[in-house]
Amino acid sequence: MYHTWMRYFTPSPVHHRLGLVCLGVGLQHGTLPTVGPRTLDHHVAVVVSAGSGWFKSADGRRTDITAPALIWLTPGTAHHYGPAPDTGWDESFVDFTGPATTTYTELGYIEPDRPVVPLSDAAGPRAAIGRIARAARRGNPLLEVETGAAVHELLVALRRARADTGPDGDPVLKALARDAFQPLSVAEHAARHSMTPTELRTAVRRGAGCSPKDYLLGIRLGRAKELLAATELPVAAVARRVGYDDPAYFSRLFTRRVGTAPIRFREQQGRTVPGGWSNQIPDPEHPPTIATRAT
């Protein structure tokens, strides 16, 4: 025996331009019937929060599933899955599509090459799906927009809940962030973790959706922005603080990636930050606050 609740709807072309649209949502539990073999033209995230079962990919390879787990169903990929007859399972699912799925895939939030993903906890994704289900009530005039926004939230919740990322974050990414301002090559970073450069690239791509070089660059430029906006340090000193001995190279790189030169960036931020400048480098863990007086 099983229990099912589901809703399907068809967002308009205008709603598709929001980037992500929800096509349907469902909650099921019990000894559910098997699904497939079949192929879909859209994405589905299936969150298994209790029980166990199996998944069979297009090449016939079978993967055992134990909750909590996520099943990714991606467009054009044949799949076949179902709960174990002796345990059944509790599942919630969301069908979605839209141009933003390409970007989420590039960033590693959607993993077509890993259809079964162990989760550390299904509570966050289940809560996001619950919000989609509530928004999907009949007669809600904001249904398409609310559910579309909640799909973005769901993808973030699923990324946070992955079992290969602990509650304090991916240890490799944390170590890279800690060492980001040191003059180390990608190969040297890899060696620090007893990894090959290829293994490091795979780990960072899975954890952050980009290459190690881009991940380190993002951290360096983010810190450079903070120093430019909150201190009077010369640009050359900012460059050295974030790992660049050549100020001219730093300025060219900053301009190309940020879209404005370091001096111009500082001028723009200075117009919007009250309280003047500081000679102290702010502590990221304890950012400065601006005191105001009641009048």
C-alpha cells in the first residue's frame, strides 16, 4: 500500500524567462510501484527521506539506495528505479526545467553524471519541497513565480545536504581558502593534500563548480574588494596582501574580472560607505559596525 499526493501545472513562456520553472511536485510514501524504464525531457529531483531501494541507469548498472538520498533524473537519460518491496520508502519530488539548469549543472548543483547522491540530512530539501507544495495549491495566483523561486532554494538546499560536504564545508575547499593568498601553484596546492592536480580539479569542480584556479581567484579578488572598500591601503599593498607581487598585473586582472579598475572600484565604494576610511584591515570574522545616534 502507498499514499500519494501530487500536483502538475504548465508555466507560461513568460515564467520560463525567470530561469527556472516548477512543472510539478509530489509527496509519496509506502511500497511504491517501480518507475520506468523511461526517459524524460526535463529534470526531476527525487528526495528519499526514509527506506531503501535501487536505481538502474541506462547502461544497466544498478545502485542500491539507502535514505537519505537524492536521485537526479536529467533530460534525455533513461532511468529505472523503485523502493525495496520489504521496506518501501518515503519520497518527495519536484519536476523542473529552464535555462538556469545549464548554469546550475556547470556549478555542480545538478550532477547528471552522478544520478544517486547520498545526503547527510533530508530535512532541508524536504522543507524546500514543502514550500513548493504549499505554493502549488489550486487558485494561488502567484503559483508559477513562488514555485519557480522555491526551485532555486531547493537546489541550494540539496547542495548543502550532500553527504560529501560536512556541516563545516568541504575540507579541500576550506584548505584552499585558507591558503589562497600564498604564492602556490595548483600543483603545489594538490601536493599539500596528497592529490594529483587532476584529482584536485575533480574535487574542486564537484565542490565549487569551477576550476581550482578560478576558485582561488574568486577568493583573492573578493578579499581585494574588501581591502579597497574598507582601508586606505595603496593598490600595490592590496595586491601583495592577496598574493600578487606585481601590482600592474593585479590591476589588469582585477579590471578584467571585476569590470572596473581598483582605484575606480574604491571611489565607487567610498561614495556609499559612511564613516570614512580605516587604516586597520578588517577581520572577516568580526566586521566593523557603524554606530548611529538617536535624534
